[in-house]
Amino acid sequence: SVSWLFERQGVVVLSDLPVGLDRDELLMSLIEAGAQEMDDQGETIEITCSPADLTSVAEAVRKMGLTPIRSELTMVPKNTVRVEGQAAAKVLKLIEALDENEDVQEVFANFDIPDEVLEKIDV
């Protein structure tokens, strides 16, 4: 009922890039393979693409001698909602309860909890 809040996309996550690797060259190779966006998060790089291009993007990564941490189709939120304080703890408890339910296969959410709030929460 809330699927309109999400978009199905392919996601490839990389880490431990070789020191001499040119990130611009990596980006150009991945764009040629169908990548739409590359988010450099410091320790990891998250590459998003259309579901149809997931195989070619993952193969391009492997041809460059890199091994992805994760390569999968997933639901990515179109917009995120910032959650703080007690509401953040409640949201995390709800997500945990849903994830532990044996009838639930996957849980996707569009919340954004700042790192400093996450550190204070004991779930």
C-alpha cells in the first residue's frame, strides 16, 4: 500500500578499493555499464542502477578486479523522513519486530536517523 514511496533499483556496494584506483575511471566504466549514481561514503561506495542493468554493472565491477560486498535488487526510498528522540527508538523497535516475524520476508523503510541519535538508542 505504500510501494509508491519506493523505487525498485539495483544496488552494488564496494569496499576496500585499491589505493591506486582512479575513482573517475571507475565511475566512467560503471556509467558505460548502466550505473545511474555512485555514492562515495568513505569506506564504501554504493552504486545504483536500473534493475535491468544490475547484471552488467556487477560484471563491470568484477572486470575491474573488484569484489562487491553486495549486489542485489532492492527498494530504495524516493524521500526519507528524519526521525529523532523517542520516536527513533520506537521506529527501530517496530522494524526489529517486523524483521523477526517469520511471515515477513523483507522490510523496507524510508526513515533517516542521525548517527548521534543512533548512538544513544539502546534497542
